[in-house]
Amino acid sequence: MTSDENVYGTELRPCSTDPKTGFERDGHCRASPRDPGRHEICSVMTEEFLQHSAEQGNDLTTPRPDL
């Protein structure tokens, strides 16, 4: 697998374009040499998963611009 492939070995596709996300703000979640130690990931999660995660103390829905 190269850095431009997903876990299935296929080409990365834009994940979020409105608003554009990712370190490069290009809609792709890929690593950048300018961003050492970070692990970017993009996924689609169900409301049920997000609620369960929050109940476990891992709130994935509240924006945290201070981090």
C-alpha cells in the first residue's frame, strides 16, 4: 500500500469537499510531511455509532477548534 491508497489498495478519493477538509484542505485525508505525528482518517459513521462513542466518553461530533 502506498500513501495514496486506501486500506483496500485502491486510489484515495475526496472525502469532504463542503467544507473542504484534510491537512491540505483538498478534501483528501492523506498524510503530509509538514504534519508529523498526525494520523488523518475520513469515514462515514452512523448516528448510532456516534451516540455510542459519545456515551463511552469519545465525543466525535463536537467541534474542537482549540485542539
